[in-house]
Amino acid sequence: MFNDLYSLLRGEDRKILFVGIGNILKSDDGAGVYISRNLEETDNVSALTVEVSIENYIGKINSLNPDILVLIDCMDLGEEAGIYKLLNINQVQDLTYNTHNISLKKLKDFFRMPVFILGIQPANLDFGENLSYLVKEIADSIIKLINKRR
């Protein structure tokens, strides 16, 4: 359907909900939360920050009824730090990480809308509240790209 963030954002008039996932105490794992907290909401773009407990927000997400759901999360993409990819949820391995109580792939069964993951390759997952330079730089560019769509 969509192979990158730009193609998802352009074109049709559709409501997209961006959900920030991650542990803000584990450096780059907080990238999804950082992005969701800095998005400007419009008629077509909204954001929700869930940190490490997305399972507690399933009802809320469904009640918001977006056309497309994008989960923003730090994940091992096998790439260089700071690289990001928009993936269909079916492209994600069925794994549960220590910062998630449920695997992201299993989440698709709880939602009525198409689900994508905006995965960001971390540089650092050590204890700390700051994003690494590379991940912050890419997170800021993602924020700028999404906020530019009006």
C-alpha cells in the first residue's frame, strides 16, 4: 500500500493516527514518544503517546477511528543508527521485547484499520533520558515531514 512515510502522508484526505511507543528512560527507545509529543495535530493528523503500554490504549485508538494507524517505535532494522522504515505490520517479526508487554505484530488483531510501524534504528539503548545525536536528528526530520502536511 505505502512504501515510505512521504507516500503515506501525501495525496488522499485520510485521518492518520501516529502512536508513540517506547521507554523514555532507555535513550533511543524513547524516539517514538519524542516524535508523538512533538507532532502538531490537524484535521487529518493526530498523535497519541502510549510509552510502553499500548495494550492499555487499544479501546481509545479504536474509538478515535483513524483511517490509518502508524505505531512509531525504536526497533532493530539491521541498519545503521538513525535509519527509519515504514513497515506494514505483517512485515514485522512476531517478537515481544522487554519494553513491550505484547508483540507489535499481534496488535493488528485488535484494530480495524490498516496498521503500519515507523521503525527507527537505535544507536543507544542504555539507561538515560536523552536520544543519541543520530536518532534525535532523524526524529526531528520525521516531525518536520509530518508537521509539514497540512
